Amino acid sequence: MSEWFLLRGPRAPHVLTALAAFALLLVGLPARSTRQPSWPYNVLPDVFLGLLAAGVVYFLFLRAAAPERLAQIEAETLGED
């Protein structure tokens, strides 16, 4: 499926959606420099970013080391046999 998207190229709605999502993520950025809540809520953003980074690293590892496993996960997620 990814080859199909690469052959077709990015379309304007896809680019606009990505830019809008990025802009919405930037909305919360100033809140990182304001008053912090008490523990344990003050560490939740850092925990989230750590888990997100671990997921990205795992995805990149699977893409490089075991692409067949990544294809299997994609098929299971999409409900294909």
C-alpha cells in the first residue's frame, strides 16, 4: 500500500491535514513553560514523549530488521488474512 502512495504522490488534502495537525500540536507547546502541576501529573508529558520515542525506535527497528513482521502487524491491524 505504501508503494501506491509513493507512486501517486502527496495530494493537497494530505499535506493540509498534516500541517493542521502539526499546528494543533504546537498549540500546547507554551504550556510546557508555564506553572507545572504537582507530582505525578508533572511527569506525564515526559513519560508520553518517552513512550512515543520508544515506539518510533521499535517501528524503525522492525522496518530495518524484520519487514515481514511489520507487514504481518499491518495485515492484522487492517483485518486482512
